[in-house]
Amino acid sequence: MNFDLTDEQKAWKKSVHEFTARVIKPKAREVDETEEFNWDAVRQGGSIGLLGMNIPEEYGGSNMDMISSVLALEEIGWGCGATALSFTAHNGLGTAPITLYGTEALKKKWLPLVAEGKNKLGSLALTEPDAGSDIQGGVTTTAEKQGNEWVINGAKMWCTNASIAEYIITLVRTDPKGGSKSLSMILVPTDAQGVTISPPEKKMGLRGSPVHGITYNNVRVPLENLVGIEGRGLHQTLATLDGGRVIIGAISLGLAQAALEAAVEYAHERKAFGQPIGEFQAIQFKLANMATEIELARNLLYKAAWLKDQNRPYSKEAAMAKLYASEMAERVCYEAIQIHGGNGYSRSYHVERMYRDARLMTIGEGTSEILRLVIGRHVYAKK
Ligand SMILES: Cc1cc2nc3c(=O)[nH]c(=O)nc-3n(C[C@H](O)[C@H](O)[C@H](O)COP(=O)(O)OP(=O)(O)OC[C@H]3O[C@@H](n4cnc5c(N)ncnc54)[C@H](O)[C@@H]3O)c2cc1C
């Protein structure tokens, strides 16, 4: 791979960095403390294309290549993990399945509504109270055809953005016989009768990103709300998650970069034994390890994104990049706290929030264990 960012990608990264520094990063502590979503980021981010990264221009989006999406989420993650999670749940999970698989009518009706930041966002509900990693065998939410409608019953769990979304793309079982061809995606408007969205989950980190349980009680939506092909829901989900994993890796990278920058600044300011702590080799070695791991993660992520942009297979590389970047972010944030000493444990400093935010990244959109299964299958496969 002969890799460099194009001038356009460099300019995009710079403009998202400046936007994040102005609109997102200054509010990161407030959204964490108040658990209030940063609506300013949506209202202003829409106009620079941050809400339509996976939406074609004819439906109001900015239709970006994967590397540009990674650059954007790396920058937003640098500013605020919670805002980044909601942005990726909207772009990668909430709009990508419609762009990739939806009918022209679905695209026309829903994508412009959520692309510009004037309204609410999109969301995707796969996980259920009793099914997360094992969606193929575990999903019990059903959709039954009655006349011109789907009738949906069941419960979902951990749906990011549900309360701030126009719709929830819901993974349902359409064939009670089960098997890999029994799942489908259906778009459910959040105001549909029978949809109940629970109060936001009380979380360890990413507290400004609302995440909810949902119940569906005889919810009726038109048959046309099927996203993609009936029975192809599992395949569509796995393809959606490949992209989502790279983006979760990008948020991890941004969080780690922010923690490193905070640690470097603190190492210059804090004095012990008559000198800045950064002068001690022990501290510089930590900074060196942190910077090296960040660079490695960045290379893995950009490579996975580049493969996707070339329309080449990238499931293994996406899994590797997310696995490494998410576990790296936790190590880097841990060391950033260590460099801050007691202050690192205080909410007056930012690194404890980054540590809490980073913790989700090894769980969402494929746990580290599931990613190792995916990678292991590729590595072990006979050639
Ligand atoms: C903040 C947050 C936001 C989220 N947002 C969304 C969202 O927008 N939409 C959505 O659908 N979901 C969302 N999720 C759910 C998330 O994707 C799941 O939590 C994740 O997929 C893991 O599923 P689970 O929690 O059911 O864990 P489980 O699947 O029950 O796993 C529990 C443990 O067992 C391990 N395990 C499971 N199977 C295996 C195996 N075969 N081999 C080895 N180990 C295994 C797992 O790795 C994990 O360590 C969110 C979760 C959180 C915390």
C-alpha cells in the first residue's frame, strides 16, 4: 500500500479539527456531568457534512470515502467521546443501512430528514436484553406480515440515540423457523404507536450519548419500511458492522490522542524533585510507548479504511484495527492518568473522563473476544 492522505482529506481533517475544538471539545465536561446531549454539535455539524457522511449528495448528504469518515470521527473522538458515539451511531449505524440497502422511496423520505442536522438523528437496534454477540441465534423481536403492514413485538437494549432519533432501524425475526436467513431490518419511526423508549441508561462513561431500552408492542409499520431484502438482515448487519468497527477504532484513536496531549502538557507543568516530571526518563518512556501505540493504531485504521475505499475485502483488517485501537486507547488513557498522579483521578482534569469513555470501545460493535474470533477464523482458514 502506497499511502498518503489526499489534499482534500487533509483539508477535511483540519476543518473537522477546528470545528471540534470550537463546538465539541469545550463542552465535553459539561455533557459528561449533565448527561445532556450536545445538540449544538448536530445543528452546526450538519452544515459541514458531519451528519451525512454515508448519505449520497442527492439525498442531502456529503457521501464521503471511508478514510474521510475515519478522520472525522478521530477528530470528534479527540473532542468528546460521547458526542462521537452519537455521531457514529447516526452515520454508520442509523443511515448506512438505508443508503446501502434501502429502496428509493425510503431514501427519499428519511435520509434528507436526518442529513442536515435540523431534525433528530438515526439509530440502529440490534442488541436485546438476552442477545448481544449472538444476534443470529438470540434475537427474539418478531415482525409478522398482516395485510400491508409489519406487526412488530419484542424488546431491544442499548440503542444509542433512540430518544434523539427520528427512527430506529430494528433487527427483527421475520421467519419463526430461525436460521441465518430469518432476520430482517425494518425502519420504525420513533413516534409509531406501541414504541416505548426507556429513560437513558446510567452509564460509566459516554454519558452525553443517550442509550436506551425499547419495547415494541404490536407496532405497525408499512411493508415498504423493510430495509433491504427480507431474510438478509444478518448479512446486512455484519456488513454494516465492518464499517462501524473501523469508526469505533477511530473514536478510540481520538480519545487516546487527546489523553496523550493532556499527559504531555501536564508532564511539562508538574514539577517534582525540582524539575518537570517530563524530564524523568520513566515519564518520557511512558509518553514514547503511548505515541508509538497511537501511531500503530492509526496505521491499522487508515489501512482498513483504504481497503474499503478500494472495494477490497476488509473484514479481517477492520476487526484487527478496532481490536488494537480500542485496547490501545484504554492503555494510553491509563498511563495518562498515571502521569497526572492524584490529579488524574480527579474530575477537575479530563483524563479520567477519557478513560471512562474509552472503556466502551472494547465492547460496542463487536467485543474484543468476538473480534478475536473473526480474526482467528481468517488466520486459521486453509488457503
Ligand atoms: C454505550 C453502549 C452503546 C451501545 N449502542 C448500541 C446500539 O446503538 N445498537 C445496538 O444494537 N447495540 C448497542 N450496544 C450493544 C453492544 O453492541 C453490545 O453490548 C455488544 O455487542 C455485546 O453484547 P452483550 O452486551 O449482549 O454481551 P454478550 O454477548 O452477552 O457477551 C458477554 C461476554 O461474553 C463474551 N462472549 C460472548 N460470546 C462469546 C464467544 N462466542 N466467545 C468468546 N466470548 C464470548 C463477550 O465477548 C463478552 O465479554 C451498545 C452498548 C453500549 C454499552
